[in-house]
Amino acid sequence: MNGIPLRVAVPALKHVRMLRRYTLSTELDCPAGGYHNASRVLCTVPEGGQRPGRDDDWPHDDPNWPAACGCGYQFGPSDRWQRADHPVYRLPDGAEFTFSRSLGLVAPPGTMIRIPWFDDFASGRGESWCVALPDGGDWITTQKASSGGHWTVTGTPPLITVTPSIWNNRPNGWHGWIRDGYLTG
């Protein structure tokens, strides 16, 4: 079969603690990414040592906070402060990645992770899995389609088949299929 094989990544039983500074997303004035944003890894914590949520609960005098955006903008006291603990996942080949925001931006295309927190939105459609797509985006097996309804997903991860096709980030994003455990497009 031609295409990109799907593969399941499993929790690595650790989290990466990050400190993030950013401006409000409505301030679209940064040429590097729409709004000023910078993160720094603080440490790795074992499973059970992570703090829930993404909060402004870390001392602001810690020198590890990012001072500036990649474009040179210097963060001020009124800009946002965020401490977050992001889960680390391990691929079958042993490679690891930290999941924050979009799976497609941090993991190779075809990577699948189980996201039990999305089951609450799945309306009884089964287990929710997030799949990294070739365009850097991601797709969730139980999410609603933009045209209404849901996709039909058969098989057991990673050997799933999905109908109809997936068109991520129309009109310029990835358009293709998942058939017998492969992304094809």
C-alpha cells in the first residue's frame, strides 16, 4: 500500500514543564506568527508530578521566563504568563515528542495518540484518536465534520479506514484518505 503508515504513540509517563509568555491573540502584530509568543522548557517531571491545567501559577521573578518573542518584541508585565506541563509520547521506534497545541506540528505525519479528554464531545462515537496530518495539522476520529455529520471509522488503531475523505484547512490544506492504516492523498 502506498502512503504514510499510521502508528500509535504511547504516553512516555513524563511531562515537559514549560514557561510561556505571549500577547493576546487579538494583537496580530508579530511577523513571526501573528502574535508575540515564546516558550522555554523548564524541566521534565515524572508522571504524577505534573500540575493540572495551564496557569499563571509560577513565580514571575524566575529567570527562566522568556523575555522576548523571536521577532525581538520584549514582553512587559501586562503580557500573559503561562506555566504548562505537556505530556511526552513515545513512537514505536523510541523517538519521543512533546504534545502541545497541534499534533501535526510536533509529531511525524501518521502519528496517532489516544485523547480520552475528547470522548466527552464524541457523543458516544467510541474512543477519540488524534492523527497527525501531512500538512502539519491534525484530525480527530470522533469530531464532527465541517459539512455536518461524522466520519465512519472502522478497524482497530492503527489499522483504521475512514470514510469519507478528510480535507484539513480548506482550501490549501491536506486532502486525502485513511485506508487500512495508511494516509493517502
